[in-house]
Amino acid sequence: MRTVDCKIDITTSTEKIIQAFTDSEMLKGWWGVEKSFIELKPGGIYTLAWFVSENGIKYISTGVIKEYIPGKKLHVGNYMYLSTERPFLGPLNLIVEAAATANGSVLHLQQGPYPEGLGEHWDWYYEAVKDAWPKVLQTLKKYLETN
């Protein structure tokens, strides 16, 4: 099984890092999420949508919050990728952890596991996420350090 695993130092508080993954306005600001529905509690729904129009929604990521510790951890289980272009892919885990450092915080993000040998869509998804998260986390870093 494959997992995407990223770490990045950010000059901000651990609270702001976790909030960036749970606050609708912050999600819009750094990740371009157009709509979200998040229940911040174990068992709560975590749903994000992109490219929303009167014709529908092009991309949705959704799951169930397994663990939420403000300022420390967000674990979304049963995480699914839904798109008009691919079969539904999942379930996975999305785990976001933040720890204080001397100069701010370190963010550790893990997504997976991605099964192997299940075809081109799973291979595409793993490669896309493996490529995207480091870039997206740079965008998050810039957003948090300037807002």
C-alpha cells in the first residue's frame, strides 16, 4: 500500500494550521474550496467541493472525522474522492497533525493508503496527490504566513 506523506515548517501557531483545514473561509483562501460542510467532532461529516455551478459539482472530497483535537490533529477517515471524470476512489485516511517548534509549527500531512494493482484510476489518483500535496502545502504556508 502506498501513502502520501508530507511535512512543512510554517511560521504560525498549531491552532491556525488545524483551523486552515476546518474553517470554510480559510479553506477558500488557500485551497480554493468553494463549498464545505464540516462537523468538528468525532463522527462528524467533512465535505469539500470545487468547481460548483448550476450544472453541479465537478470535484468532492468527503469523509467522516475520526479524531479532532483543536490545534493538534484532524483525522478524516472513510475519505472519498468523487469526480465527474473518474470512478469514486476511496476510502482513505487524511491525517493532519501540527506540532509547535521554536519558529512556529511543523505540519505533518498523510493521505492513504492507496491500493496497488487496482488499475489506472488508482495509479492516477496516487500520482496526482503525491505531486499536488507538496505544492498545495506551499500555498498553505504562504497563506498562513501572510494572513
